[in-house]
Amino acid sequence: MKLTAQKDATLDNDYVDVRYRELTPAIHQIFQLCEDNGSVLLCEKDNATYNVDANDILYIEAVDRKSCVYTKEDVYYMAIPLKQLEEVLTGQHFVRISKMALINIFKIKSAANGLHFRMTVEMTNGEKIVVGRRYREDLIEAIEELAKEVSN
């Protein structure tokens, strides 16, 4: 599959133009992501397809060229690269915390400083995740922005 992306500041709205030979599950998933404005992801688990609400996602991790989508109860899989998911989930409080993971800041229970300028976050399900040094400030900034939104 070939992907072409072009930034155009003159556009009034974002749009996606999809050209395909055959409607495959991957193409259908792209339609779902665009139509739902990223609020619902079409994920797979046990050879079945599920609609997973972005608000239910704790974090997403890249593993073996797939994206693993973690919720409180389940783990789902997507064939879409993490970079594309990050773009789709822009504006939905997902922040990159390492080269291989995105986190939903609404699902953070607590955060603590760790060794060597790293940070550890505890998720609402009790799982602890290490935030890379390079991404620590981005996470802190996103949490501060969220706090401002909530206080207004």
C-alpha cells in the first residue's frame, strides 16, 4: 500500500482521498478511522473484528509491525503503524511516551519520577509504564494542558 500525505494550510477542512483496487479489511479500517474521526478504532482479536472506543484505550504499543491496543479488559491488534494511529488520535489526549508507545492521559492514575530523568505512570488498571526520557516533557506538558482544560 502506498501512502501520500501533503500538508495544505489553505484548506478549510482536512480530507482523505482513498484509492483502492479492492475493498480489503485494511481499507475498510481506514474508512472507519476517517468516518468516526478517530473516536472508534476497528481492531482485531481472536479472528474477530471489534469497534473499540478511543476513550476505553489505556495505551497503544507497537509490537512486530502491529499496534497492540490495550484496554482495561482486553488486548486488540491493528495492522496500522503507530505513527498513523498517533495522527488519527490527535486531539484525543493520546501522547507518545516512547518510540514504541502512545498513552491515553485520561487513563493515568498517578505519575512518579524515576531514575535517569525517566518517569513511571500507573494506569487506572494498575499497570505501570515507563516513560522515556525524551518524551517525559511532552507528557508533563500534555497533563498540564489537560488540567487547564478541566479547570476552565
